[in-house]
Amino acid sequence: MVTTAALAVLPATAHADDTPLVTTGPVFNDPSGDATARKEILTKIGRLAQGAAAGSRIRVPIYLM
């Protein structure tokens, strides 16, 4: 099973390493990769949650193929 998540286009907030938290485009897990590659979607959602303002909403559509 392949799971993808398309993340909404929102204003980017700078991260400590100046990597934008919000980017456009899909995020894919790699089930045959290392532990980091297998958790790409979860990692991305976690970064969004940590950088979100209190009370804001994060919308993540998920597609299962």
C-alpha cells in the first residue's frame, strides 16, 4: 500500500534551520526505506503541528492507492 499526502498551500513560517514548514506538493513514505523514509508523512505533519499557531487548523488530504 502506498500512502501520499498533499499538503495545503499556506504562508511558510521559518524553521530554526530556515527550512519552510509549509511547502507545496505531495509527501511520500518509502516502505522499503530506512526508519526516516518510512515516516515522511508523519514527520511532515508533526513539523506543521509544531509550527502552527494555537487554535489554527492543519488540513491534510490523504490518498490510499
